[in-house]
Amino acid sequence: MATSPRPYADDDGAALYDLLNPWAPCDDFHLSHVMAADAVVDVGCGTGTLLHRARREGHTGRLLGIDPDVPSLCRARTRADVEWVEGRAVDLARRREFDLALMGGNAFQEFVSDQELRRSLGAIRAALREGGRFVFGTRNPVARAWERWVPENAAEVVDHQGRALRVEHRVESVAEGVVTLTETVAAGDGAPLRVDRGALRFTPARELDRFLAGAGFEVAERYGDWERGPFTGAEGEIVTVARAV
């Protein structure tokens, strides 16, 4: 009798995330801001790649990473010279302690509801000193990135344990700017090992700016890509540097 493949555990998923998301221009963009700030909080820090790199590059100030995913934080905690906190943006109970807050990997899109977005921005603003910066990116809805999240565009990789894997996405629904989708990790023979379901919010720039203003931010810089190209409204990314006022 054939045996079922072992499910892909949370620890495996954290390691796979790093494999699927190697260092990229967005990380260079964020790192440039981190290195220029004395006290930094990475909201949704994941496995801590950015803050690890900052230390290796010589950052001597305060670095704090917060994330709700315990397996990712376990990987992040291989460095003890960074503060690691389990939680979400709304759990960031800090007051005027940081010069810079950032969110990498388009994690900003995980604020799906208006309430969650307002509360999260409020907590981030409260953690920043006046004049502090909040740096993040979000996919521009006009580019309709979700139309490319189909099994035909699956990634085929060999993971940290030498297993051949196929990682594919399927969109379940698109409604009022929120895209619900699944990510399936399958073995080389196609047998599913893990299926995760999530939702991402696609927020237009004008609406985004209203939320930022409501939380006590003003847009200081806006780009259409991570190489600091101009934002005209048609680009795939909305890259924002907001200032706490």
C-alpha cells in the first residue's frame, strides 16, 4: 500500500519562505532606510532576514522585529542582538520609541478590513517619534497582479531538505478590493503536502493616503518601483515613505 506524503509542517513552511523570497531590490530599498535610522521596528519581520543583514552591515542601534508566526520567529532568533516579539502590528505597544517602522514583502496587504488597517496604522504611528518614517510597499490594484496567480505560473524548487516541490496559487474570489487565494505546496509527483488560504487587500493610492492621513502620517516620498522610479499611477507597486506628523 502506498503511504501518504508527510504534511509540510510550519517549520518547513518558514524555511520555504526564505527559499522563495531571496534578497531583492525591495530589500535593498528597506535596508537603505534601516541603516540611516537609530531605532527601527520591522512589522511582519518574518524570518528576520532584513534585520540580520542590517547587523552584518554594521547597524549599531536598536532593531526590533515583530511577527505573529512562531516558526518564522524561531528562525529569526538565530541572532540574539535583535529584539524579537511575537505579535501583529496592533500588538506593538510602544510609544515614540522608533525613528523608522517598515513592512517588507507587501505585508501591508494583509490588513484586509478598514478597522484592522486603521488600528494597525494607529499602533505604528504611536510607536514612532515625531518626524519618524513608515516605509512600505503594496501592489497597485490597476496592475491586477492576481490574474497571474494561476497554477500555470507555479514555482518549482528544491527545498532545504532536498525535496522537489511545486508551489502554486489559485484565486478563489476578488471582491471589493480583497483577493482570497490558496497556496498549495505539492510534492514532485503532484501530491498536495500543504494548503494555506489567505486574503490580500489591494488599496488604490488615493484611498491609501486617506488612511495614512487619518493615522497621523503624510506622504514624504512615493515611487512606482523599488528602484525609486516615479509613480504615475500605472505601475505595479505603490512604494511609500510616510512621515509621522
